[in-house]
Amino acid sequence: MRTVYVNGDYLPETEAKISIFDRGFLMADGVYEVTSVLGGKLIDFPGHLKRLERSLDELDMVKPAAFDDLLDIHRDLVRMNDIHDGLVYLQVTRGSDGDRDFAFPDPKTTAPTLVLFTQSKPGMANAPASKVGVKVISIEDIRWGRRDIKTVQLLYPSMGKMMAKKAGCDDAWLVEDGKVTEGTSNNAYIIKNGRIITRALSNDILHGITRAAVLRCAQEAQMEIEERAFTIEEAQGADEAFFTSASAFVMPVVEIDGVSLNNGVPGPIVQRLREIYLEESLKTAI
Ligand code: PDD
């Protein structure tokens, strides 16, 4: 059984409790981070903490713990649960003042709720999907306008994933005003004539920590990068495509709305980027 962390305590998962009035549960009033673990070490950890701080600030939420303590909790859980490869999930909510109310409770009297747990994924760096690539469909992006904040409002991304599954695919790319914003839980890219194209950062997309690291790697490898939005039609005519996230790293996309890319197999640039990213991120893992 897993050991999880709730508001200062390490507990067996079956003994962990939060209030039914918690605003994370009632209002999706909470933010989260997912950090991957490879070889027992945290990948891109400072980036995840920095984004957590930004999400909290944007929503006027107080920090649930000192950031050094958050690193210790991550490491404790990795050790206690014997995680070699996997994920650490962290969620902070605005807590509960013991009732349901649209107005935020006073942070002086209502503490945030802090929950962390691990997910073991042995061999995550060699996931079978990364060898064969994934298929995506496109769906309309009807999420709210602050996608740069990593909130726990994940119903539409979950629905998108189900629409993809129903269509015999793996994931969905979201389209707004004719252009791809991002994937349900990842940032989207295409490659044309050796150039990597991905939407620029704004409130329209989550500022992926893996995105930042992968673009850094691409730059160091002298690859050309163009930060701009693209259409599904342009993506279908691309040489290669991929998405990035803390759980998928660099994932080749081999089919978009039924159109195959690179004859339906992962292309050379995506494969190289994945290798470089994994190699580099392991160097800075803590
Ligand atoms: N999802 N865009 C969205 C909408 C996301 O949910 C995620 C991450 C990303 C990629 O961000 P990062 O590289 O920092 O993981 C982009 C996480 C993994 C999840 O919800 O499980």
C-alpha cells in the first residue's frame, strides 16, 4: 500500500482524509504539479516548483509549505514508496472553512490543503508508445481562458481523452480559432524542413516545464525553433509531430485526424530530441 502525504502527515493511502467541504473538491479551487522520477531522482524539479509558485500567486493562494520542505516531502515519498521510475503528484487547494461558499475564505484562518502521492511506472523512459508513436484527433478547445495556471479543472481534458479513445486514438489536440493550442495534458509541436514549430507562451496554454527543457535542448543542438500557432492542416502536412509533458517526455505523434505522418512511424528528429532530453534531464535530476 502507498504512503501518501496530507497536511503534514505521512499516512497509508486508505487512512488519508480531507474534508468534504474542501474547495478543491467542491469548486476545483486548487492547483497541482506532476514531477517525473527516473532512477529515483526528480526530473526538472526547480521548474515545477517555480510554476507552482506562479499558479498560487495568480490565484491569491498562500504557499502550503516552504519550498525546501516540498523538496523533502517529494524525496521522502519517493523513498518510502520505493519509486524507481514514476511520478509525484502534488495538489494544493484553498482548503475548507467548513461550509460551501463562492467567496474565498480568509487565508489567515483557513489553511490550504496539501496532498502528495506517488505513482510507480517502471520503465517509463522506454514506454512502448514512445517507440511506435501515438495517434491524435482534434477537438474544439472550450476550456477557460487561464490555461497558464495549472488548476485541477480537468474535466474537459478528461472528456477529450475519452473522445480520442472512442475514435481509436490516444489523445486529442485542442483547437481554438482554427489553431492548435495544446494537447489534453501536453504541449504540441510539429517539425517541417528541420524546423520545430510550437505555439508561443500566453494565457492560452500551460507553460510546460518539459517544453522549456526540450526547447533548450533543441537550441543547444542547433535546431531551428519557431514559436507560433499552427493549424491541423499544417500539422497533417508536417514531416514529424510530437508532444511533451512530465509524464510522456517527448512523445512522437504519427497520426493526426486519420492522416499519417512520416509513414506512420516516429521520425528521426523526434527520436533524437527524446534521447537528448532524457540524457540532459537526468544530468540535472535531484
Ligand atoms: N500535464 N499542457 C497541459 C494542459 C498539461 O496538463 C500539461 C501537463 C502540459 C505539459 O506540462 P509539463 O511539461 O510541465 O508536464 C501541457 C500533466 C503531466 C498532467 O496533468 O498529468
